[in-house]
Amino acid sequence: MERLTIQQILDKINAEETFHAVSSDYSFTLKIDSYVHYVCGAVHDGHQFRKDLWDNCLHTEYERWYEEDPETKNMVISHPILIAGMDSRFEYDLNRAPETAIYVDAWGKQLWKKPLPDQERQKSLNKHHAFYKVVNALISKIEEKFGICVVYDMHSYNWKRWDRAVPTWNLGTSNVDQTRFNEDINSWSESLGKLQLPGGIQSTSKINDTFQGNGYFLKFISQNFQNTLVLATEIAKVYCDEYDYIMYPEVVASVEKQLRTRLVDHANSFYNRHKK
């Protein structure tokens, strides 16, 4: 993996070079093993939290982890194009627009002891801006090359906080063209519902049940690219104990192994259905 500036990353994408990179400010990673018609993203995978902010933060390290999406990058690690955040959403949230990306409070609790100085806010917003410059270049290149693109926008959610039965997988589709992409949405949901998970964990899948797909990553791509479908794909945190802070690596490994084929099959069906 190379440490690259944003301009170096953009130049490599424009030249259709393959590479594994971390941004020069260590805010995100991008690997491109080959240029294909689909992209995987894990914008909430990151857990880094800038040391300058520690003393001013009211949330504990555990509270931050609880709201992040650990291991979502590893669930799609084998796929040829993968972009993932390294910073915690508690510094700046890549799944929110720039004007709301820095939290004042988070999940009902004030985040900062004192309001963030403008200089600290700007450091974080610069990273948000750089990430989306790369996203824009990446999707532009894929649409230019293939005419269409499908993005698997991987997230997780805390299922134990719900007071009703919730699905293992939820697809949020309220901000994509549900008519044009109806077959692709339904087939992805059905495929996820067929995963075989260890330890007797049920794999159920629903559309717009717990979340509706209102994230900025999805909206940014959908609003700027007419021929790209973003599938906001949430897995319930059945791969960890969200209260005891314990990871279940065998569940992550099982999801990753099955998505190696299921995700590729779905992406290929999408391409064959929509290619010009």
C-alpha cells in the first residue's frame, strides 16, 4: 500500500492505474485491483479519533465504537474496488453532508465539552471534502468505462436497541430510482437473506425496515451520477456483542466468504441488465 496525496490518487484513477493507497492524511484507504463495473464502500468502518480532540470529547472510546460500523470493510475486502474511511464518524461523518458532518451531540448526548474551534472543524472538513473528490473521480471513471455502476454501501446497526424484531439485513432505497432498479434491489435483498451464518444466526432481509437509505454517500453519488445504483446495505451487529464489546471473527469471515460470490453474481446480473 502506498501513501498518496489526493492529487496522486486522482491522477492514478484518471490514468486507469491499479493501486492500493492510503490518503496522505491517513483518513481513508482505496484499493483498485482492476477496473470493474461495481464498487464497495465502508464509510463508517473507521475508528481513528484525532488526539487533539480527546480532551474535549465527552463520549468514551466504547461509546464511539458502539455507533461505528466495525468490520464492514473486511466483509467486502476481497473485491477489486474498495474505498473505506479510517476516521471515526465522531470526528466527521462521511455519511452526512459537510454542513452537518461534525456532530454537536450524538445519540442524545452532547459530544464536546466546549464548541470546536474553527481550525479544528476545518481540519476535519478538509478530509471530508478530499474523500468526496476521490469518490467523484472514481464513479466518473467507472461510468465512463462501463456506462453504469453499482455501489455496495456497507453499514451495520445496533439491533439490540430496537424493541421489536428487526432483520439481519436492511436495504435502504428511498433515495434511489426504485422503479428502474426494482429487480436489482429485490434480488440483492433476496441473496442476503440466503446467507448461512454460524452459531445458528438467522439471516433475514428486508427493504426500508430499520433504515431508508438517507446517507450522504448514497445521495451524493445518486444525485451526481444518473447511471449508478447505490445499495445502502446494513447488517445487524450479529457479528459482535454490541454491549460487551466483543467481536465474533468467525461471523465476519463467513459473511466475507459468501459475499465473494453473492456480490459478484449480483453485480454481473446488474451489468447485464442495464448495459447499453
